[in-house]
Amino acid sequence: MTPSPPKTRLLWIVLPVTLGLTLLLGITTFGGVTDAPPDDQYVDIATVAPARAAVQGPDASTGTYTVDCGRNEEGHRNADNFVISPGIVNGAHHTHDYVGNLSTDALSTDRSLDAADTTCAGGDRSTYYWPVLRRLDRAGPDAHDAGGGAHGNTGEIITASSVRVEFRGNPASAVVGMPRFLRLVTGDPVAATNPGADIRAQWGCSGYPDRFTTKYARCPQGSGPTRTLDFPSCWNGLATDSPGHRTHVQFPAADGTCPRATFPVPQLRITLTYELPDGTPFAVDSFPEQRRDPVTDHAMFVNLMTTDRMAELVRCVNEGRACRAA
């Protein structure tokens, strides 16, 4: 075999080193993070106007029902989405955090979910999930894995400091119960390239519960980023799912009025709070082409509460009480 010329041998030595340095710098360079979203995707929370609270009508259901499902201390995560892409492993192309049902993955079915364990108090086997948030000044262990760095989602995953799962009433009327296995979707994971009416991203800061923006919020010292995920709550009374996963349950008008031929069900709100050192760069996971745009924030829910548990929830909300699952 003819020996490689000296210049060729030198190329094969230099090239891997250069590529390695490029990858390292592309993953994390604190103070100049190359994977950080552009500056125009951030906004100072002090400049965001407070949201107007909905006016409660005379027949409003004003109660709340909170379910403690933990903060995903178990590390239940994958790049699946069985609601949108059932049966397709890594079909989400980004990583989801889960609380509630401990078995949720691409191959989940109503039957498998109903037989699984849960992190939720009171035995609620429902599954609640959303894209992970990552700090960009550190490399994550999934830097080369599907859903992580292989799909452009670099950084170290942050476990939320608080996850609040709350079901609320309707400002216009009483609510009826959700059926078991009802699927709910909020937000639009492709909103950066295809913006439309499904955008529901609500970023904020702890200590500012009434201020929301579709951009990443810059928080003052001692305050951390929050995500508020509000789900649709006007059910057609018939189906637990629909093509596109949205028409069977819709959002009410600002005053709580539901569209014709739909009925108000308890409105699910998930509030995620994170603790980060001041100035730490962060971003949400997304499809690669969405480039981690904050407007793509979204979440999924599948109801597996028992009929008795749902009836308890509905009574609490309709009677204007503040209840907690036990």
C-alpha cells in the first residue's frame, strides 16, 4: 500500500479536531451561545401589560381543583407524541417532560395507560406533557440523541421547580364532566413557520402571575421563567378525539361563552416555574425547522380520571370551592 502523503496525513489529524471544536462551540459557549434564539425573541417582563381577568357572570363556576403530580422527578422523558404521532418512536423530534401516567410513550394506548402507575395524588392516571426547557450554557447528555442535539435541541434539560396542575371553572356557566380518554392539545408546535390561530404560548416570570407574552420573558433578579399552558374547554359532547385533534374541544370566547353545540368542561391550566441563575440563557425544545421559537410552546393531556373522580372535580368547581385531590 502506498503511504499517504504528509499533507494528507496532516488533514486527517486536523479535520477531526476542527470538527470537534466546532461542535463543542456550537453546543455551548456561555456569554455567546450560538444556539440561543435571536435577541428579538426575548422581552423584558416589565414591559408586558397585565392581562385582563375574565368578568365572572352570575352563573359562573368559580372553583378550582388542583392535582399534585410532582415535577417529573422520575425523569420520564422521550421524543414521542402518541396523541399526534401514535406508534412513531421519536416522532416528535424534540423531548417531552411528563407528569402523571408513568408509561406514556409512542406505543401507548387507552388500555396500557389505564393499567399503569402514576405520579398524581388520588390515583389520577391522566397523562400531562410538554416540551422540555433547557439551559444553553451547559451541554446535555443527549447532545447526540434523537429529540436532543441530533434534532437541534442542545443544552441541559431543566427540571421545573414547580408544576401546578389546576382545573378551573367557566366564567359564564357551570361545567360538565370530561369523558375518560379525552385528548386535549394546546399551542402550535409549528407556529414559527406557519403562524395561525392555534398559538397559545404564555411565557412569564415568577412574581408576575398576570403578565404573559409569546416571547421568552426576561425576568428581574430573584424571578424565574414561567410557562402557563391553558387548554381548550368547550367539548362537542360526542368525541374524545378528532382529525387534527382540535375540533372536538375548542376554546371559549373571552367571556367564557362556548361555540354552538359545545359544552363547557373544566378548563385545565398547567403552570411551570423554573429557577435559573440570573442571566442564564435558555430555550424550549422544538422541531428543528422551528429553531426553538418561543411561540411554538404547546402541551398535551389525556384524561384518565375515574368517573367518580371527575364527578368530584365538577362538584368542587361548580360549587365555587378550592379543592385538592387526595
